[in-house]
Amino acid sequence: MKADLFDQRRLLELQAVDTTLTQLAQRRRKLDADPAFATATQRFRALGDKAANLTGDIADLDRDIDRVEREVDLVKNRAASDRDRMAAGASAKELEGLQSELESLARRQASLEDDEIELMERREAVDAELAEARRQLGEAETVLADAQADRGRLLGEIESETADATSSRQALTVNIPDRLVELYERIHAKQPIAAAELVGRRCGSCRIEKSPADMIPIKAAPIDEVLRCEECGCVLIRTELPGSRPATLASEDELKKYQ
Ligand SMILES: [Zn+2]
């Protein structure tokens, strides 16, 4: 394929833009895989769940405490009514029965009051645990907000740089002959570096140094000949030749200097 060396060199600009786009895509993947944001989200959710569970435990304990208090009231009322009946006068047998019931009610009341104290102690402990969980939740929220802000800022940078590189790419492809762009795109679909400089005898893509024998056809090639690296297949751009437009006007001196 023949193409003006000036146009061939523009492939290097295209390659530079594509390399930037590849790096931006890598940065995006790295950001998506960054554990900082996921870890902060996970911790915030876990602490939120913990606080919700503890709040539920407190509601359960409050219900239990209410139930015990209601039972204590029932026992007290029953004892009061027993005492009223005793004061109102009763037979010896009735008195014996009432006395025995009062003793049983007193034991029941003591047992219920022990239960209530135990429930209240548990409620106090859960309350303290909830306060600590809420404090940690507040911290986790700050960490998550910072991680979100960092991620948003980095995403914004990547997106704006990607938009810039994409429009540069469009502008470049418009200015490079279609055939050359097509060749570049075909190679680029297969490998990240589709066009590279020939530096001395070394290919800028695969970095393999060409033998003096390999250099003979390269040196003999006309200035507008599109060369490919035998090793990696990329378009080899001769940047050590002076630029030309059109290539056919390259002076004999310029060609001699190269050869
Ligand atoms: Zn190569």
C-alpha cells in the first residue's frame, strides 16, 4: 500500500490517542474493581442492619417488660382483693385458703419482679449496644460519602478525558486517508499497538531489533510505501525521514540520507 509519509505519521497520533483511550478504560476498570467503595458500602449497610435489629430487640424487650408489669399488677390486685376479703371476715377454712393464696401470690410477684429487673438490665445493655452501633454507623456514613465523592470525581475525570480523546480520534480519522485508517483499524482490532515508529532498527511496538539484512528492503522501500513490522504486524512509521507532502516530491537528497 502506498500513502503519503505525512499521512502515515498521523497514524502515530491516532495510536497515541488510542493508547490514551486504552489507559482510560483500564482506569475505569480499576475504579470499578476498587474495594474501597464496595467495602464502605458494605460496612454502612451491615451497621444499618445491626442498628435496625437492635431497635427491634429493644421493642421486643419493651413489650416483655410491659407484659410482666401487667402481670405484677394483676397479682397485686388479686392480693389486695384477698386481703379485703380477709378483713371483711371469713371462716377459718376460708382464711386458711386466702392466706395460702397470698403466700403464693407473693412468691409469684417476687418472681415476676426478678424477671422485670433482668429484662430491664438486658434492655440497658442492648440500648448501649445500639448507641455504639449508631455511632459507628455515623462514621461509616462519612467514610461512604467520602468514597462516593472520590469515585464520582475520578469517574468525572475519566469520562471527560475519554470524551476529549474520542473527539480527537474522530478529528484525526477524518484527516487521514480512508485506506490507511482501514488498515490501522484492522490491525488495531487484533492488537493494542497498530502503528509504531521505526527507531533505528527497532520496532516501537514489539521492540524487536531488525537485522541488517531485514533493513535492506526497508531502506529500499519508497518513501510512500506503507511498511509493516514482520514480527508484530504493526504499521512501521519512518520518522527519521524528513516529512513530505506529497511523498513523490521527496527529494533525492532526503531519500539518500535515509538510505
Ligand atoms: Zn514490531
